[in-house]
Amino acid sequence: MVLRGPHIWGHDGPADVLIRDGIVAEVGGTFDSSDCEVVDLSGQLLIPSLVEAHCHLDKTLYGGPWVPHSAGDTLADRIANDRDRRRELGIPDIDRIVALLERMSSFGTTHVRTHTDVDPDVGLLGIEVVEAAAERLGDRMVVQQVAFPQHGIVTNPGTEELLADAATAGVRAIGGIDPAGMDRDPVRHLDVVFGLAERFGLDLDIHLHDGGTLGAWELELIADRTAALSMGGRVAVSHAYAFGDLNDHQQDLLVDRLAHAGVAIVTGAVYSFPVPPVKKLRAAGVTVACGHDGIRDLWGPYGSGDMLERAMHLAYRSTFRSDPDIELALEAATIGGRRLLGLDPRGVEVGAPADLVAIDAGTAAEAVVTHPDHRTVIRAGRALPQRPIDVTGVEDDA
């Protein structure tokens, strides 16, 4: 396949791209395209495909009838609402998950990390349903699951054993949640999740909503344990709201600690919750990735499945205005997600996987700010068919 004339993120001027056997074979120059499929991308921007690095597919209500939000405003209210109503609403629902994955694919997402509930109430049902939904997408989408103890581990007996069961059921990572705020025993909580990740050779991705000095201390504990166990590059903290309560000096010290340990940070820039200091983190070499968090579920009615739009939210919430700063948000939604998921982190470069998306924009910053709907998606060197999208949230299968 030859991609004719796109502007390529990170390259000067337009250039043709030759794809062979699912790999970027040549960028620029001249080459024989007589036996190639030619896709005209003149005037469009070509970037690596998008990566959804933090969502909850098993919880989604996407593609079904509208469900009015019924939870209170506190974290405890949302957890209780989710727990009380999921059986009533038939969650997890494979058709809704498939509808959401289809939507993500149409926007140019090729890889997803999803946190799937594992607890005594649902067992491994969510793991099984999400896996079945991903299979329906075939090779258009790769889904990594995190076995997620939404309702705690120490305070929710039986969960630790189920996490161990999930570790042998195809998940890519073990999850954790607020070792102090939720489980009220950070040492024991971290003993469990780090122990499981080590035992089964899995990644670790911990939700950390705790703020203030408590949350900062937990970040330090996670960084120190990651370094002590030589697990750099395999541990991530999602949300990390505590950064919003720290002064510049405190942030700098914590950023250096995370960089030294090799702990990644994942953010959704949702609502008014604090956003980690992306510029500081990237300057220090910390991997930063991005995701929606919940998408039209019992936790909240928002979320489109478009990671380019999510990058815009991250840039806006970070008060990024210059093009280079805005591009940091795009990096989180592409390259940063690849690093987090253990994928080839290169962009549109010779030898890199041909997972790409072309956008009606002249520059990366424009693509983030305007996030146009029309896109050409290339997955493993193959152009995916354009699928019309119904604004109601259900795709047209015609």
C-alpha cells in the first residue's frame, strides 16, 4: 500500500509512505508503486493510531437506551451506585461493549487498556465478556485487560483470590485502588498487588484518587517499591490526583522519584479533578498516557470514545496553548499509550507497525483542537472500511 502525499507528524513537508506486510517500509523518496494499492491522503495529517490507555469497557451503557445518571457526587456514592445497579441493567453487556469498541475503531483507536471489575459479586464474568467482545472486533482492535478490584481488596474478602484467578485468565495487568483511602492498609494492599504482578509476570496499574499528602505518600510508596523490585516500565498510576495539592517543589521531587523508578502516569483529565503536570513529567522522562476513564456508564453519562477529543480535553485542562505543548497531549494519546501497553513506541517511521490514522488537519495541534470526525484508519497495513457513525451512539452497520 502507498499512502500518497500526507503531512506526517514529526516530518517536514508532505511525503509518500510505503507499507509492506503490515510494516512502514519507506517514508519519502521515490519508490515503485505500480503493484500497490494507493490511498490519496493529500492535505491530511498522518499520525500513529490512537491508544485508549484507561477505560472501563465492562461498565459501559454505550449503544443502548439512555440511562439517567443516578449516583451522588462522592466517590463512595458512585461506587455504591455502580454496585447496586449493574445487575438491574445487565452489566456487563457484550453488545454495548462491541458498540463502543466499534466507535473507538472508527475514530482511529487500535489498542485499548481496560480495567475490568473483579470481585466476589461478579467473579470473572467481566473478564470473560470483555474478551468475547474483543474477539468480535477481530484484528481491528487489541484489548488489554486489567483485573481491577473496584471495591477494594483488604476490605473485600475473596477479591485477592479472584485476582489470582484472573491472572491466569488472560489479563495483562493487576489493578489496585486507593491503598489507603479505600483499603485503609496501604502496606497490605501493595503487598498483594505487587506480589501478584511479580508472581504472574504481569503489569500493575493502580487507581489513585487519594489527594493531598496522603496521596503523595502513596505515590512515594509505589515508586519506592517499584524501584526495589526492579519493576520499572511495568507499573502505572492512574489519575494521581494528589499532584493537584502539591506546590511546585513538592511536585518536582515526586516527579523525579517516579522517573527514577520507572512509574508511568495515566490521566483522563475528567471533570474538574486535578490533572498531573504533564510537561514536568515528560521533561523528566516519565511515560504519560491518556484515556477516557468511564464512557457512558453508571459513573457518568459522558465520553465519546474518540481519543483525539480526549487529547483535546487533556490539553485544555493543562492550559496548553502553544503547538508544542498541545502536541504533548497527542503524544499521551498515541506514543505514551504505546509505551504503557508495551508496544512499539515509534511513530510513522521505517520499521514501525503500520497502525496509523489520517486526519483532515494541517498540524498535530490543529488535529487535537478541532478533532475532525472524518479519518482514514490503517490497522496492520490495511485500510479499514469507513463506517458511518450515528450521533445517537449506535453505529450504522449498513
